[in-house]
Amino acid sequence: MKFRIYRYDPEKDAKPRFQEYDIALDPHDRMLLDALVRLKVVDDSLAFRRSCREGVCGSDAMNINGTNGLACITNLKTLKEPVELRPLPGLPVVRDLIVDMSQFFKQYHSIKPYLVNDEPPPERERLQSPEDRESLDGLYECILCACCSTACPSFWWNPDKFVGPAGLLNAYRFIADSRDRDLNDRLDNLEDPYRLFRCHSIMNCVDVCPKGLNPTRAIGNIKTMIVKRAV
Amino acid sequence: MSRLPVRRFDALIIGAGGAGMRASLQLAEAGLSVAVLSKVFPTRSHTVAAQGGIGASLGNMSEDSWLWHMYDTIKGSDWLGDQDAIEYMCRMAPQVVYELEHYGMPFDRNADGTIYQRPFGGHSANFGEKAIQRACAVADRTGHAMLHTLYQRNVRARTQFFVEWMALDLIRDADGEVLGVTALEMETGEVMILEAKATMFATGGAGRIFAASTNAFINTGDGLGMAARAGVPLQDMEFWQFHPTGVAGAGVLITEAVRGEGGILLNSQGERFMERYAPNLKDLASRDIVSRSMDQEIKEGRGCGPHKDYVLLKLDHLGPEVINKRLPSIREIAIKFANVDPIREPIPVVPTIHYMMGGIPTNVHGQVVVPQGADPTVVVPGLYAVGECACVSVHGANRLGTNSLLDLLVFGRSAGNHVVSLNLSAQSHRPLPQDAGELSLARLARLDAATSGESVAEVAGDLRKSMQAHCGVFRNQQLLSEGVDKILELEARAQRTAIGDKSRTFNTARVEALELDNLIETAKATIYSAEARRESRGAQARSDYPARDDANWLKHTLWYRDGNRLDYKPVNLKPLTVDAFPPKARTY
């Protein structure tokens, strides 16, 4: 199978280059990550992140034939050759397919990604109705892989000011939680021309999310809440 | 003085999975200066892949008690678990689950608003009478929800993380006191000494010593390797859990929650064979028993598929509603990795390496304990271990499903509390030994200098194949003795590895070479311990010694790296407050 892979080692390369590989795969190689692991046996200098190899840890996000995705759950049969692999767009490249995710996590951290409730907790669990719990479905499953934010033009232009789809999805995960008591501060924190309102519903985030989540809908819900609050 | 730069902390935690982050929360909230090192961003730790639930006797579905949970855990452990530690864990279970809920964990709910609990293997009401719903669940993503919740709470507590740093070796002084670690910052290639008054390993499992494993790439036994190289023995390493349901060929985990929700195992004749092996709990017997039964079915020619080498996990009868609500990720995994939609078709599954019951010996405070003179449990000053890398021992010879997440929470918390109680900020750092860091520097220098040699990937691949072939579900003397020889050959080869990549920037080839050293230590500990134990107990099934032998083997194994020496220590059969559960025959 033929691959064309973005290579950059700041110690050796003045600028990024592409390297072509042609490798015989084993019949058991199913996912793109299997092929990458096989490539690494031939060329141990190829650098990429990976861990769980089942789509739940979020390590191996990359740009695959022009679309962001997770290598471990991308079936090789779905890929056109040569398979072109690039690091996630819009973030500084550390080396090869490894990007510096600081900006992405900084935005995630900026939304107070934790439950806020200063009432003394009961001795047992706080009660939550199944319906209230259901409103967290499609939100809490985010794996922070950054496929969405790095597919978003608004995030490319303003990664320091726009929270981005992943951060906003997580912001709504806490806004929507019946146990959270920080609604007003959370909305204040987002009511800003950049932090929230740079989202123009381009919906790239929805297209690429490997977990099938819908950040655009979550962002829309936050916008509605801010507008309603103002009325 | 050492050639390496030094940074100082009160406490150091190596690993940011469930155990490490539950411990760091106690430390950060108490205001200690604590550094948490992790090879990966914290939410990428392998706790994220746990699916089914957390065991705790909340009694939300029907009457339950921690004493029943304790009995199930002891029976599950085939009486090799220490009953004091098991009592401690099961009594603490409801509290640590409630804490998680208060932190914001999105547990599934019952109509009355309480946490939803599902049945799980080996969990029973009234000392084995019938199955019970004890596993507190977030759909089939409990580990993901728990790891993210713990990370979020640590963000709130402003815990300091060192992300993509790999710890290389422990630093001990002449008195044996642990003073910190050497560590490699992966992005820059820089090596440093991180000095601490307390060092806690939370490095997780090591399932990557086997070819067919549910474990992540990062699960390379780094804590075990570091401990072994520093002279600390490893306990009960022969006990490795085969999870009954890994996707055939892919190894990806299919949670026991599938059977908890009503899924069943079928052989090629369409027979629900677990009824024969475990008439009472059937498909929800403990994992060692279900895995062996599956292996037996396959061996006797009743496997499915063209090679008759797997069995089927049927769940279509649960209906799309239950599957989509309670087991959505399982459906996703089955479609992606097995080409079947479980709403219509069964999933091909085989027993797959999943969990290491053994590890670094500790007490209930997470303090590492080793034999000294007549006392088998003398504390190693300054060193703690929690989670899968530790052996408290609450899992003994076989862990019950849902007790791993519980273990992370209970002992991460208790070890964190113990470190807080030491009032470390009032104490000074002990002087570093002259040779601090030399071992790590020598390991790195060898790799940098080697221009040709063994391929890391090939040695690691051969190691996994050998462990799979010689230390599988069923073991015998010949297999194990040959296995010992093979692992020793591989150890020699691992000392001759070379890597082509010499860059300092995010050199993943170097990381994999360093991980190989830890895999080798883990594999040696496993195969030596398994070879020596001439009985069958829990996950150690020897076809040449098929019976449990309490007269000779009701004891913990300790493996020392130096000379591959084995020692033994008694099992603690005395609980903290209740009457002991004496060993008896184990049926489900």
C-alpha cells in the first residue's frame, strides 16, 4: 500500500517535506494505525502518537487524505492511495505527525471544565432524573482528540481567542448538567465576539468528529441561552 | 554531584490514570507541591478504556452489603487476596463512588434519580446465592467518564502535570530511601532528576508483554521495570487475567457488561455452554472460569468460524433499545473491528489478556512493602504504588470485574491521604547519592552509541509471541520451562538493541526501546513465578497440577530481579473487623 507522509524533524529538516512509502501489509492489518505501526518497523524515525488503538483515548488524530480522523478506527479499505497523512492542521508541528496541542488544551481549560456546585453534597449521590442525565448524552463522550477544532476555519484564524468546537461542546456539557450551579458565570465567560461568536456554523466539526458528536448544535444551544438571557 | 539538572517537589506521582489522578487530587487539594508525570496527556491514560462499571454496594437496585462484596472478592481471588485489604476496599467503595458523583461523573440513573447499577461477573447477593446489580455504570464508557471527571477535578485543584514525560529509573540512597526519579521529556529529549520526598508509582498495567491483549500501547510495565531495577520485588506476577471477550483477531475489549445486561456465550452447536461449567451464575461466573471454559470448548472442537477458533457472544435478543442505550460503544466496536452489528449478529470473541493481578507489593496506604528479616512487610521509605502496577493484594489470583476501577479510587485516595499525613512541606530533601541518574544515563548512552543491533520492534514482537505461547490460559511444566529459556534469550537480545533515530525531538523510537527494558522485567517476573507455582489457582491454570493446593501454595510469590530469586510470604486471611472467610471449594 502506498503512503505519502508529512515529515519534519526540526533538528534535521530546514522545512517540512513529504516522504513516500510503499509497504506490504499483512492480511490482519485492518486500520490505518496498523499500517503506521508496520511502517515504523521499517523506518523508526517516523513519529506519531498512539495509545488505546480503539478510538477512545484520542491520541492518534491526524489529517488523513485531507480529512481529520483517528488512525486507529480508520479502515484501510476506505482509503484512496497514496494515502496522504499530515499533522492536524492549524497547530504548530513538533515533529512529523505530532502537533503541539497547548493552544487546544488552553481553550479547553478556559471554560472551567469541571462541575461547579458549592452546596454541601448529600451523604449519598446527588439525585438526577434519567431525563436530566440524558441531556448530557452526545456531550460527555468527547475524547479531546482535537479533530474538530483543527478542522474549523474560525479556530485556524483565532486559536488564541476562539474557544473552538471541542471547548464549547464541553462548556455546554456543564451548562446542561442539572447538578451544575454556575450557569451565569459560564455564559458570561463565553459572551464575547470571539470566544463563542466566531462560530459561523460551518459544521466541519460535525463532519469529522470520530465519536459522532455535534459541537455545532451545542454551540447553537449556548448562543440561544445567551440571547434569551438578554431579553 | 550528578550531571543532570534537578527539580524538587514534595511529592511525585508517575502516571496520570485513575489511580494517579485520584491520589494527586488529595495532594493538590491539601496544597502540597506535587508533580504528576505522564507519558501521555492524562485523559489518554488507559483507564479511559474501561467500560463496564465500578463495583460498590450502594444497594440502589436491591439490598446489598459491603460484606457480600467482600466475600465475592475473596472468592473471586481464589483466596489469594489479603482479607484486610479487601475489607478496606469494599467498605470504602460506596464513599469513593459518591465522591465521584459529587465531582460531576455522569452516571446513568434510575427512575428515582439514584445511580444505575448493573450485574457483573462473580458479584452475588447473600454469599453466592444469586447475581446482584452492583456495577455503577456510565453506559459502557465508565472508565472514560471517570478519567475525564478526575482530570477535570484536578484542573480545578490546579494539579501540576508534566505531560509526555517518561520516568526512567528510581533514585535510592544507601539506606534504601527513595528520593525521586530520572525522567525524559519526550518533546525535547532532555533528561532530568525529579527529586521528591515521596514518589508514587501509578504506572498501570503491562499487558503489552502478550501478543493478544486488550491493553493500550502505553501499557509497558514502566513502574514494574523501575521497581525491579531498584531491587524491589514484584508480587504474584504469575496471575494474569484473560478477559473472556476480546474481539477475535483484534483483541479489542468487549465489556462483561454485555453479559451483565443479558448477553450469552454460544459454541458452534449454538449451545449456551456456560450452563455446564457454572450452573448458578452461568455466563456471569468469574472471568478465569469463563475464559477457561471457552478455551475448553475451542479445544474440544466446538469453536466457531472456519478455523473453529472463537466462540460467539450473542446479544441481539436484548433489542436495539437496550443495546443503543446501555452498550453503544460495544456496538461501535463490533461494527468497526468485527464487521458485525450486534443488534443482528453475534460477536466473535476469544479470551484475551486484560489485567495484571500482581505488581509492586504495598499495604492499604499504598506504601511499598518488602520482606526484611522475619517481617515480610517492611516499608520502603519514600515509595508508594497504586492501581494496576500495585499488588495490595485485593485481587489475589483473579480479579472480579469492576474491582479495578474501585481499586484505583480507593487506594489512590488512601495513598494520597497517607502522603498528606506525612506533612512533607516541613521536611527537607535528603542528599542525592553521588551516582544519582547514572543508570538512566548509561541506558541512554548505550542506545545513542549503538549503530547496529537488534530491532526493538522485533525483540518486543518475539517477546509477545513467546509469552502468548508459553504463558497462556493453560500452562504446564514443559511450556513454562521452555518459556523461561526463551525470555532469558530475549533479555540478552534486548541489551543489544539499536535504533536508527538519534534525534532528540520527540524520539518515539527511543521511548519504545526504553519501554522494552520494562517489558522484559515484567515478562521475567511472570514466567519465573508461573513456572515455580505448581498448582492451579485463579488465573494460573496448570494442566499438570489441576487442583488448588492450599497446604503448599496459599502464599504470595515475590520475584527479585537479582538472580531471578523467588521468595514467598503468607496471605493475610484476617480481615480488619469481621470474621475470616476460610478457603473453600470455588464453584459458581
